[in-house]
Amino acid sequence: MMLAEKYLRDAMMPHMWCPGCGHGIILQAVIRAIDKAGLEHDKTVIVSGIGCSSRASGYMNFDTLHTTHGRALPFASGIKMANPDLNVIVLTGDGDALAIGGNHFIHACRRNIDITTVIFNNSIYGMTSGQYSPMTPVGQFATTSPYGNIDRNFDVCELAKSAGATYVARSTAYHAPSMPDLIVKAINNKGFSVVEAVGQCPTYYGRRNKLGSPVDMLNWQKEHAVNVAAAAHLTPEQLADKLIIGELHNSSAPEFTEKYDQLVARLQGRE
Amino acid sequence: MSPTVKLLQGNEACVEGALAAGVKFFAGYPITPSTEIAELLAERLPLVGGRFMQMEDEIASMAAVIGASLTGTKAMTATSGPGFSLKQENLGFAIFTEIPCVVVNVMRGGPSTGLPTSPAQGDVMQARWGTHGDHPVIAVYPASVPEAYELTIKAFNLSEKYRTPVIMLMDEVVGHMREKVELPDVPQIPIEERPRPTVSKENYLPYDNNQGDVPPLANFGDGYHFHVTGLTHDQTGFPTSAPAKAKVLYERLHRKIENNLDDILMWETKDMEDAEIGVLAYGSTARSAARAVSLAREQGIKAGLMRPITIWPFPEKLITQYASQLKSLVVAEMNLGQYVNEVERAAQGQVPIKRVLQANGELIRPDTILQAIMEVK
């Protein structure tokens, strides 16, 4: 059976993403990863917030929860905590995860709860037609930064690592062939995992910033991406406008629901 | 076996009721005067196979409760005014997506940070209309510690039976006061569970229009592969903006509550048979009102007490049943006029309404209510 037949909801097609959008490419990588990781279909739950990327949950043939803006992670945390046997994957966007959901994001990292989060980073609020997000680079144009963005952007991977996430990786829509392997590792990590998937929004970000066609935007990703191994040999100046891709952090720490199980075992004298 | 008798706070009785109802998940955030509920469940839940999470904020707590409930777990949270404000968006999500859960709001004086350790009844309209959009709501409100125990069980029952969040309002007095509570080994109130699907997984519709007004809810993780969204949805669970389908959803959501008022509405009356002066009050104010009614009776005044226990949906019947028999209806509440406006609307001019309103962080005293009775007798 084709992956699309198995994992996508035919009834929900066509999707609502614009031509040239990177989200479909990232969704494909997520599906390939779920398949490759061998996750039990019935025991996998997809949770999303609000925004273009968060519509992905509706397209996926799993138990799916399309929540409120910024809140996918606490909804997902409730699911995982109430039933730790479930595999919980959160699909979110840069605005959803890091602006309105920023507090939930750092606390999910800190807790190291076993959830895999894929951040569809298109550097813009697409659903509301192109306002700047916490991931819009300084100087770039958006409807709410008509004179160029003066608001500094996050490095979400550094943020995740500092806050306690135990697996952190970055990829781009251009690097679609290698993205699933990073997501597989994120899924297999027993703890909180973050994959930043850089994509393109040709409609609201590319056009306003004169970045050309979707193909030009994908080529930009190709030209600005540096693999983490290669990046180790470059100076900060050389890396200034580069995206470091690959596995950026992989550590181990106690996982939240396991710690709770241990607590229960101790209290009930089973330890 | 004889029941265990304990001297408990309202907040503690709420926890006992929740455990009796089968709560297995609590997510919350510290806030006075509800914190004891979180503290006690942090201690008790891991002992009974449940799980407790202290979240990063009030919004996250409400979200986690909904997530937990979707796995088939009975879930609750507890808060006070500022937190109740923060929970409103996700409360609306749970109403709209029909996910059972219980939200306790131990009211303090507000607005804003207000009077954190003082009683008030200022969130009564917020309980009805706090979240945006057109929605039905169920809210219950105990007036004593034993009732806090019983009503928590009933709140879970209503929540499961009607697939909707149920708000339990308490005021700081009910939350913190200690009274004797009998805790039976087995709850005397039958425990309800949400309707479960009986169709095949392939044919399951999470918002089935042909299964009565409360469609069965599957658990996440059981293979039904269904979608839950806060967007307006049709019976498949998938978003729709078709007016005809939207209408079906909104009307069913209202109907499932409005058509079951006999089951949902609870109230208590005292000395109403021959009453000429009615006194309507709820929560701890009803205790002062009950005392005022007794004092009035001692003086030969035919007064009676009307105490809504389910405060939303509004118990119109309670008002219409007595409105024509009364010379006057005294409404007492710890706010500057919220529920009284609903009472006035329901009374339709059949009886003059006397307002006893107070918002200063203190209980309304029986003599204040008695004085109002004397003025209208």
C-alpha cells in the first residue's frame, strides 16, 4: 500500500496549502518517518495547534487533535501523561510553537516528556496573511513589519537544547530525502524531541521579500544549509547567514512519564 | 460497612468526591483559594493509579485535562478567578468538541487579582458566558462541605453523560470551611460513564447525528482514527463552513442540554409551600439566607428559601413555579448584581425583586437579608 493511502485521509484532499508551500514536503517526511520508525498506527496520536502547518493533523489518518493556538504541547502532554503507551507527535508552526506557545515549548523541553515535535518553520504567520513571527529574520518584510523587521528572532534549536530537550535536529524542505531519518531518531528518542523543519511560504513571505519562485526558495535552502559536521570547521562569521542542519543535540535524561511510573511503583511498594 | 466520617474542608471534600467519581487525571496550577484541591490530588492520585501534573500555567492545565480525557480518562482541574479567565478559551474548546471534564472555580473577590482569600460570587456570569461564542454550559454550586462532595460526583456524572465540561463553582467560604462529611465506602450516587461507540471502527463518527444528541466518544489509542478540531465540524469531525452543517452542530449542542433540564437542574427549597416572601440565594450566601428565613418565620413572616444548585442552565422553572404566589422575591448574592438580572428576566414582572448585593470580601450576614425581608413584607 502506498504511504499516502495508508496514512493520509483521502476525504480531506485537496489540502488547503498554497502551490509551492513547503508544508506538504514536511508532512511527507513526517509520514515516511512514522512508517520507517514502525509506529503502531492505532497507538499514534497527532496533535497540532493553529496555523497553516497545524492543518496537517486533519490530513493524517490517525487519532488527530487540532487544538487552540499555541497549545498543542499541553494538550499532547495530557494525552501522553494519561496514556504513556501512546506515541504522541506534535506538528506546529513557528508562530504557534514559539510566540503564543513559547512558554509551553520551554516547559515541555524541561520536562523531557516523550513527545516528538516537528516545527514547520516558514518564518511567517501564513494563515493570517503574512505577519512577522519570532522566526522572521531581522530586516525582513511582513505585513506587520512594513519597514523591515526590527524584532530579533529565535534560534529554536539552541532554545530547545538549553531548555532541556534531549533530541534536537534541523532540516529543510529542500533536504526532504534526509529529513525522515532525523524524525525517526526524534521518535525513537525516549524524551522530548524537536525537529525544526525549515520550509518556504512563497505566497506571504517569499513574494513580499522578493525571494522568487518556490524553486528559488528551495534553492536558497540548499545554498544556505551547512551540515553540522561541516559547520564544525567554519567560523562564526562564515556561519552568519547559514542554517546548520542535521542532528544538533542528542543526550539522555529521565523521561517524565517514566519518572511518574517509578514514583507510583515506589509509593505502592513495588520497587 | 458504615461510612467514614471526616471533618473536611470544601476543597478536600471536592477531592473525595472526584476520587469517588473515578477521577484519574488532574492538571493544575497553584492559585488561592483552590490550591488544596491540587495539593491533595498530587498526594492521592498516584496511590489510586491516577496521574497528577502541575502545568506551567492555567491555560496548559485546561489543555492537558482535555488531552487526558480524550484517552478515556476522567480528568479535572481547579482554579480561581484569574485562572478561570485564562482557561476560558480551552473551556470553549472542550464544550465545542464535547470532551468531558470538570473545572472547579473556587471564587475569590475580583476583578483581577482582587481579594484572593475572601469570598465572592463575581464569576457567576463568567461561568455562563466566559468563553466566546454561542454555547450551552452546565455549572453547579454547593452550599456546604457535604454537598461539595456529592456535587463533585454529580459534576463528573453530568460531564460524562452529556459529553461536556461541567463547571463547579464554589466560593472561598465553601472551599475553606470545615464540616462533617460522611464518605461511604461505595458512593451512594451511581457513577456515570460517557457513551461509548457500538459501531465498527470504520463506521464510527465522533459527532454522529443519528445517535441521539450525545454521540458516543471513542478513546484516542483504540483505533478509531478520528479527528477533533475547534473549527466548526460536521458529524465526521472534519471542519466545515457549510451553514447547513454548522446549524446542525450548534443546535444539537444546545439541544442536548436544553432537552434534559429535568435531569440536569437541581435546586433546594425550604418553607416555600406557603411563602409570601421568597429569598433566592446560592452557595454560602444561601446559608445566611436560610438563617434569615428562619428568623423571619419566628416573627410570623411567611418567608421561604429558593436555592439553585445547578446555576446554569438557569432554573427558569424554579422562578416561574413560585413567582405568582410571592409578594416579593429577595435575591442575595456576593456581587453587585449578576444572577438577579436572570431572576428578574425569568419572573417576567410577576413579582417585585428586592436586591441584596454585597461585594466587599465579606459574607452577607443573615441580619442583612432579614432586614430586606422586613422591608418588603
